[in-house]
Amino acid sequence: MEIVETIINISEGQRKEVVDYVVDAVRKTPGCFLLDFSSDTDHNRTVITFIGTRDTLRVAVLDLFKRALEKIDLRQHKGEHPRMGAVDVVPFVPIRGVTVEDLVKYSKSLAEEIAK
């Protein structure tokens, strides 16, 4: 069975209700397992770490983006950390049964879907 880890950074670390709403995208996706999340109020960022298969991660990541874009307005955002968007960083780490090359293709496919 394949296992892929992702460590997503969102541009919110001060409003607990928003962080919980975004993290719930992972909690509510069958086959995804939340490993950890931590917020930094000064940087106004949260790092969310979870695992699953490429198929289950796709569902969770798309919902996470949807939720983050609903609640995070960078025009109002203040924080010490530079940011590119409501969701900044979405790396994928091969843990078992998948290669880096597989995940490069996967990340490009997922990025296209998010962009649409």
C-alpha cells in the first residue's frame, strides 16, 4: 500500500476557528490521517501534516484549498512570514510504494486541477 505525506502551510495562524475549519478538510476525508498541525501567531501561519494515498490526498487537498480560500483574505493578512497565497506550500513526500518521480507528476496534475 502506498503512503504519501504532505506538509501544507496556510497563511493563517491567529484565528483558531479558521484553522480548525481548514484542518477539518483532512479530518473529514476517509483514508487521510492527520499527523500534526501547529500555528504560529506572530508569523500568522499554520503547518498541517497528514498522510494518505494519492487518491485520498487529492480529495483532502482540494477541500483544504476550498476552505482556505473561503476564509483567508490576504488583503487583510498581517504576519512576519512572506506568503504567496492562502495556501503557500504543498510538498509531497514519498513514504512507501511511491517514488519522487510519481509525486512530481502527481503534484503537476493536482496543481492544474487547483488552478481550474
